[in-house]
Amino acid sequence: MTMDRKDAARALRTVAALLELHGENPHRVRAFANAARSVERLEGDLEELVTSGRILEVKGVGRGTAAFLRELVEGRTPALLQDLMDRTPEGVRELLRVRGLGPKRVRALWRELGIQSPGELEYACLENRLVELPGFGPASQASVLEAVRFLLRARERWLVDEAWSEAEGLARELGAGGGVDRVMVAGELRRGSETVGFLELVVVGEGTAGAVLEGCGLKPVPAGGALWEGRTEGGLPVRVTVAPPSAAGAALVAATGSGAHLEALEQRAVSGGLRLAADGLFSGDERVAGEDEEGIYDRLGLQWVPPELREGEGELERAAAGALPELVTAEDIRGALHNHTSDSDGTATVEEMARAALELGWSWLGIADHSPAAHYANGLDAERLGSQAARIAAWNAGGEGRRLRVFSGLEADILPDGTLDVPEGCGECLDHVVASVHSAFHLDREAQTRRILAAVRDPRCRVLGHPTGRLLLARPGYALDLEAVLQACAEHGVAVEINANPHRLDLDWRNARRALELGVKLVIDPDAHATGGLADLRWGLAVARKAGAAREDLLNTLDDPLGA
Ligand SMILES: [Zn+2]
Ligand SMILES: [Zn+2]
């Protein structure tokens, strides 16, 4: 094979970057960087120069880099390159593609903060973890965040908060056009899925909507009838169904349900002598329902099925028996237990967080800042925890404290041996402890399970925080016997968190459903690091609904969540 000099230069440059990333000898780094430049500008046949050994006469190429080039020219992956690749997680190599990040800064992010992928980097920025890191600061954190988001936009699935913002942007634009009555969000987003591959919208209007759709850059799907396709401004693929008001409900049903849900609905229609289509429910040629969803489900002898449950997992049998759960709603929420302040790694004070919660109409707010082991997050020792507790008591004693009670809690690290990181003497003065894993993700399944079980059995533990440690599109959860953990939570009266941060949504809805079967109480926690973060609760609410949670299944709906 012939080795292109551009490819050879790229391989040399990769080695230079990875050597630097691993903190190796700067001379060696420079040797590979220099060789890359020389090879790129090389005149003559690279292969011939390398085979004859005359490559050593080229300025910038030394013994080590010449040997490296020889392996390349012979069609092998050089041993050094292979070794470096093996020692560098793929996600860490991807970090080098974030604009503004060189090997030194990627090394700091990886070694100091344990960041191993662009998704984790984005999350760390949102938690303000780059601010204190040498070589970074508030301004560079903001530019890193912007750059990593740019990189992430190129991926295939989207987090729900970004997808909603794309959907709302496009819906506004479409809704402002002539001939459009309303725009409805359907698809995975409406079903409360944890990530989204593409948007589904239903545009209701009387036939003149085409120009509006074109104006938004959408194109009719060939032979697709009322279907249009395109991308949102941010690049998310979108499919739009156009429907007249008389068929709006049918279009929404068709654009919302999973394939399995829709198949089951169609079969049910057929066995009742009807036919379900995207423009209505028909008996022969006569449309018997279609204007709204309720009419269609009703005509099929079913309760209206909340969108979150339309996954084709037995919901129609329950709807036929009138046995669907009454799902928890936003109006049922009184507060949340796990939120941060500027005392650890948040950006707002206790009082600012409390006022933001009041504005959301909550009647209580749990503060749970980091514990001392989370030194990267400015975790609180006994003294600072005491000072925070005093400020919380002052709030509760004041006028606003009568409208919103603040609970003084702690997000205690679960140490690798399962001990809760609660400072000496603070156990009794705290209202609640949220126990979370923030380190030693790589323990094997047995050790990780033992560790978390020990934490759950500690009588101080009220909530198990982000129970699997996953970051959506960035990091899988740690190895864990979750079933054993959920059973222990049921036994010891520990609530399991649905972390509502759109990067986590952990516990996920399938496991949350299992937790409910076991009689475990759930708590939706925004894990807010700023006042605006409290509103993230809505993403966790979608997960709880998707798991089939009713009001009584959640601590969030209680007036006194920490009562006996
Ligand atoms: Zn945490
Ligand atoms: Zn937290």
C-alpha cells in the first residue's frame, strides 16, 4: 500500500497529542510534532525515502520517528500508536476535538475531574466544576461549554431539554404562519422518552399550510400524503403531519404512539369492525371519530391513554379494563429534596434558591449540598454545614419561611466502602441525607452492590441519589445489581431518586416502574445548581409518569416529605 504523506503526518500528530495527554517527556512530544510538519512538506516519494533510510536526512525526522514511519509504510499500526490508543479511552480522544482544548487541558479535565467524554464535559461545565480547575476559569468554562455543545450537536440522539427547545422554536415559527390553527408536539418527545432521535409535530390547518412549511425549510415527503420532513435550525430531524381540524386527533394518535402501541390499536379497531387510519377511525366509509384523541380511544372501548404510556406494553388491556393509573401531574408537586447552593458548587444562595422555589409554587425545598469527600465540588465540612443550617433556620423563622419551609440536608458521598460521608456530629442536626456515588465508578458489580447496600442500610440515608450514575449519551451506569438495591430500599424505607437533570434521568422509567412494583417511594429531584435548574423537575416528572407513578408514589407530593 502507498502511504499518503498527509496520513503519515496525521498519525505523527496524533502520537504527539497523545504523548502530551499522558504527560510524557516534552522532547519526545516535540519530536513527533516536528516530524509531522516535515513529512507534510516533504518532496518526493515518502515510501521510497523510508525504505531506503534516506528519511533520516530530512530535517525534523529522527531515529524514533523514522522507525514509526517504517511501520506505517509497511502497512502496520505502529506499536507506539496502538499502545497510546489502548491507554486512552475513546471519549477522551474525542475531547481533543473540542475547540479550544489542547492535550494539556484535556489531561487536566481527565486526570483532575475524571471527565472521559464530551457529554461528561458538558455536564461538568453545568456543575461549575471547571471554574476552580487550574488553567480554566468562569470565562473559559463558558467557551468550553459552547464548543462542546457544538460538537455534540453532530450526534444522532438529543437530550430532551434541547429537543424541546428545538420543538418549541419550530412550533412558534409554524404557528405564526397563515392557515395554521395550532401546532402540537407528538412522537418520542410527547411520550416522555429520555432521549430523542427526531421530532414529530402535527400542524392543524385548513389546507393552506404548505407555504408556511416551505418557509420553515420543510419539504413534502414524496408519496407521503400529509407528511413533511426537514431539520430544525439546530439540526434535529423533524417530521410534520398536516391535518384538518376534523382529523387532528387521529393525526396526533398516529404521530405519538410507538409502533407497538399503534399496531395494537389498529388490531383492536379491526376486531371491532372498524379501521384506524392517520385521518380518522372509520366504519366502512364513514368517519366515526378523528377530531380528538379521546373520541378515538372511547370509540374503541378504551380509556384515553396518557402519551407517556403509549409504548405497547400492555397499556391497552389496562385501558380496556378501566385500570390505567391516575398519573402524577405538575400540579401535585410541593417540592424537591436534592438541590445545591453556592455553599458547594451551585451558583445561588439558600435564600435565592428558596425564592425561586416559591415562584414555582412549591411549599418546601430541600437543600443537599456536597459532603467533604467531594472536594472538587467544594463539599461542606461540619463548620460550614453548621453555618448553612443557621441560615436555613433563620429563613424558616422569617416571614417567607411560613410560605416555604427549607430543609437542611446533605448530599453525602457514598465512600468506596459504603460509609456515608457525613461530617462528625452532623448526623442529628440534618433534616435529610441524600446518599450518592461520585467516585470509584469502576468497582466490579459485586463490590459496587455491596457498597450501595451498605449506604442504604445506614439509618441516616433517606434518599438514594442518581442510583446508577449514568449520563445520557455520555456514560453508562456503573455495574450494579439494581434489583437487590431496590429491594433494600423498600425494606429500609429509603426513597429512590429520579434525578431530573436531563443529562441523567436516573432512575430511568423502566427501573422506576420496577421500584414501584416493589413498593419503593420515588422522589423527583432537579439536583439544581442554579435557580433556573429547579424547573428541570419537569423532565423527571415525565419519567415518573412513564413509569406509571401516581401522586401517592412520590415524596414530592407530600406536605411533610420527611415525616414518619
Ligand atoms: Zn450527585
Ligand atoms: Zn447533587
